[in-house]
Amino acid sequence: LWTCNITLKKDTEAKFRAEGKWDNNWGKAAFPYGKGTQGGPNIKLTKGNYKVFFNDLTGEYHFIYAE
């Protein structure tokens, strides 16, 4: 389980990836939570501050809004 805090100054798109490469990447067109699939579409993110949780075994992710 991976966690981080991010600040997005504008709406954007993203994916989770491993080892700085695109060979292993997870995405899904769902926000603020979902279950990404290998090579799935970009996640459309809304600007704001978030605590992010990502499970690289299941592909599940959750963006929790934090003020």
C-alpha cells in the first residue's frame, strides 16, 4: 500500500506507474476512487489537496480531499 499527499493547482489527468517506466501502469476513468487496470485509461483529477492511497497488488486507489 502506497500513500502520498499531492496538491493539484488545476484539473489534470494521471496514472500510477512503477519503477519510473510505463511497462507497469494502472488507470481507470474513475475519480476519486476506483480499481485501476493494467494499461487502463488516465484518471481525470480535480484540482485540490489530496491524501492518495494506492494498492499495487489490487490496483485499488483512493484520493481523499484534504483542506
